[in-house]
Amino acid sequence: MIVETGRIDIRKSIPCEKNTVVPRLSYTNYKKIFKGKKYPLAFVNMGLLDENITQIVKRSKEFPIRIASKSIRCSHILEYIFKSDKHFRGIMSFSGTEAIFLSKKGFDDILVAYPVINEEEISELCAEIKRGKYINLMVDKLDHIHLLSKIAKQNQVVVPISVDIDMSVDFPGLHFGVWRSSIRKPTNLRSVLEGIKRMDYVKLEGIMGYEAQIAGVTDKVRGKWLMNNIVRSLKKFSINKIASKRRKSVNLIKNMGFDLRIVNGGGTGSLESTIKEDVITEVTVGSGFFNSHLFDNYSRFRHEPAAGFACAINRHPSKHIYTCSGGGYVASGATEPLKLPLPILPQGAKLLKNEGAGEVQTPFTYRGKDKLNIGDPVFFRHSKAGELCERFNSLYLIRDGKIEDTVPTYRGEGMCFL
């Protein structure tokens, strides 16, 4: 806590990052669009989403792109992205129940990126596969394979699977990456492959490797010059290591007699390096569509702030301090200021360091030119893209300064997968 002369100094605030992308429409425009609506609310600016789609296709050099549904969590937006460009081919799902939900809604070519371990869930997935849907399930241990094969046999269906390869890089005293897959060495991979060969009801058709230390680690954060340079150096060193590991893994898989339909890699933050690998058949993109504010802090690309939420001012406790209802939508992961929602309109609004974004109310300071009144909205961007939709039942879709539609999120359709 920040203390001044024995009391909390509420004047201290969390600054809006200098490199933060703000919407092109003004505060007055956004306020007009949502006049009379009930707050809090969430929205997507479809014009900015279109620009992000164009930029993502351009950045991927027209590579096939699999959409990471965890960063969207709205079936309408998923459909919209698929219809926007032929390079979007398939979904990377974040749970088995989500894959079932999407399959029943008509989506196909679904890669479930995390192991499914519930027998009932696996049986439902088998039923969808038996209906002719392509759903590929992830494994990284023999336990996963044995379970899938057992349930697949009960359902008399062959289940396509992929192996998840650990893409982290170890430095002295530093594990640069995420703790995810247990396949960290060629011996681990060979053991899993030999186990797959002994099973009659699973078929290896893919390999996935998520280079989280490139795709998900920021390297252009304001006020962290030294750390930014260290991270960029670690990334630069890691890229060749990642490419070599993936190439050797693919070669080992093929040498053991498997044909691969999917060699998946990448994320919004790593497209430029992933597409250079000759073994890659597709890249995954998720956060870049909505471009939550965490992704303003990368040196290689810049996308538009297509999604956000708004809360209404309900208190004015001091001359330059206002309080709005709600707003405490903090992102997952290691705790740090970047995980807080970021006030973007009116420009100059800042969260207080001592309170941040609250469970039922969020105070902020504002000294700008716009006159704020009780009932006026404050517009925020979430730190992580898909988690925004976990907080709201619907999204207002806006275009050309007006609301063109209102669509349900997963939550609005009664779905909560994790």
C-alpha cells in the first residue's frame, strides 16, 4: 500500500500505458452509441475486427489459420471470422464439452488442445466423431491414450489424436516457457508413439507445439526497458531451438510410420517466426481478433482494440475521483498490473493503485476535458481476450457508429466450460 503522512494516498494511480491502442471513435461517439443501454455491457467494434482479420491474414502470409476459440467464446463471432476469409480452417478448442457444443452447432475440424479425461465427455466426443465430425483429441501421456482407446472401443469408433510437444527452452536457472506437456525429450515422444502403435482405436494424425514464450510473453512494456531487452534476447535465442525441436519431432513421428494431417504451432504473438518453419501446416490465432490490451505490449505487431466493456459511474466521491459499478474483471495468470482491465475512454482515466478494479465498484481518477456525470459510462479493455465473454451474456456488435446486432456469448447460451 502507498502511504503518505500515515494515510492511504488515493491520488496515486495506475497510468494508461503510453503504447496503449485507443479506439478511433471518441468518448462522445461511444457514449452516444450506448445511450439508454443497461450497464455494465460488452461490445465488439466490427469495423476494427475486420481490420484485425485482414492484418492477421497478412501477418500469417496466407497460411491456414486455426481459430483459438478460448479467445472468442462467442459462436456468432466464430462464424463471422470463418466467413470473412478462406484461410481460416478449423477451431482449436479449449475443452471437450466446448468441442461437443460447437460440433452440434455445425462447426467442424476441431482440435481439442488439452487432454480430455472424463469418460462421459469422451463418449460424447466419440458420438460426434461417429456422426462424421472431425474432432482431434490431445495427448501427451500413455494414460491419455489408454483412456481414449478404451472409450473409443466401447463406442466402436477410431478417434484421431495429436501429441502435444513441450516447446519450452531451459536456461541456467530459468525455465523459459510453460509447464504443459510431459513430452519434453525425444525419448518421451518415442515412448508415447510406441504406445499409440499398440492401440487399435486411436489414430495419430497431428502434432501440436505451443511456443508460449514467444506467443504469450510481452516484450514492449512501458517502464521495463531492461526486462524488455532481456525477453527479446531470450525469444531470439529460443526461436531456433523451437524450430529444431519441432522439426526433429515431426521427423521422428514420420520415421515411425505415422502420417500427419496437422502440424500446428504459433499464436498471435509468434506468427512471424512460426510461419518460417517448413514443417508447419497451420498456425493458431485467437487473441489478435479482439486484441485485448495485453497485446499492445509486443514489438512486432499492432492490432486494433476491437472489443471492450463499459461500466456506469454511480458515485463521485472527490473532485477528480469517480466510481463506477462493476469492472473487477481481472485476467488469469501471474498477478501483475497488466492483468487489470484498462480504462480507455474517456482518455486520461486511470485506475487507483490502492484499489485497482473492484468486485462491485471500480474507482478511477479523471482530469480530462469531458464532463462526467452520474450515469455516464466508462469504457475499458480486458487484459485477455476470451475472458471478457465469461463476464457477459451478450455482445453488442457496433459498426459505423451504431449497434447493428446483439449476440449471445457462450455464457449467454448457458455454457461455462471451465
